[in-house]
Amino acid sequence: MAKKVEVYIPAPLRSFVGNSERVSVEAETVGDAIRALVEKYPRLQQQLFDESGNLRRYVNVFLNDRNVNELKGLETEVRENDRVLLLPAIAGG
């Protein structure tokens, strides 16, 4: 059963979501939450997913302060009112 979760949007991606800091979506897993976000804001597709439909390597995803790679990845189940944070890696030097 889908739960309401908040997806926190980092500043570099806010222009793709009407400058919102966070977006509420209904989801069962972290991957569902990201897909629901992209469904609401299709311009995010290219920013978050590659041509094969996989999450881009430089996009880190956290669920309530835990990197989902330490959990079950995008298949990690969410609970009501969980927070999903998208954090693209920033290059520099």
C-alpha cells in the first residue's frame, strides 16, 4: 500500500520542480517515490535517469539520513512520512 513521503529537492534541481524544496508523492519504495516525482515533473527524467532507465551514477539517494545503497537500494520500502533526499554529486577541484 502506497504511503505519503516527502522528496527533498536539492537547489540544482529545483528549477525542474517549480522551485519547490520538497514534493509529496505516494510510494511503496524509494524507487517508486523517484518515479512518481518524475511522473509529476517529466523534465527531471534526463537529470536523474540514463538512457537505459537506470538512476545516474552521480545521483545519491538517502532515506531518512541513510544512503539507500546501505539498505536495499531503490527497492527499500518506505513508511508514512519518510523523507527521501536526492543528492547529485558535485564535481570540482
